[in-house]
Amino acid sequence: MLHKLVTSPMNLVIKVGEKVKEEVDKELYDLPTIQQKLIQLQMMYELEEIPEDVYKEKEEELLQRYEIAKQKEMEQWEEMTKKKE
């Protein structure tokens, strides 16, 4: 009984932390979101709302996130196909 009283709050914190990490990863590495942000960035640059150096810096960041997201997608796909075999 005492063990449950001590570990329950810790388990709850761990579960909340895992959920937050999952949501952050989803936002950071969601392919449609990244694509949309790239389009918005391009439009801002073309409308001269941001300077070229800011555009290039943010574009590089988004492209790196896109690459990671694609890699994660491929790993998930490979994992799913292995489970089916």
C-alpha cells in the first residue's frame, strides 16, 4: 500500500512527460506541418516580409526537421513490415 502511494505520483509524472514528448515530436516532425511551414516561409520571403538571411536560416532548420521526419517515417514503415512477416 505504501509502495503505491509513493510510486503513483512518479508514474503519473512519467506518463505525462512521455505524452508531452510525443506531442512535441509530433509537432516537430510531422511532415505535413513542416511542408506547410516551408510554404509559408517561402511566401513571406517572396512578399519581402523577411530578409534573405532569416529565410535561409529557417529554411535550413525546416529542411533538417523534414529529413529527420522522413527518416523516422521510414523506420516506422520498416518496423511495421517486420511485424507483419
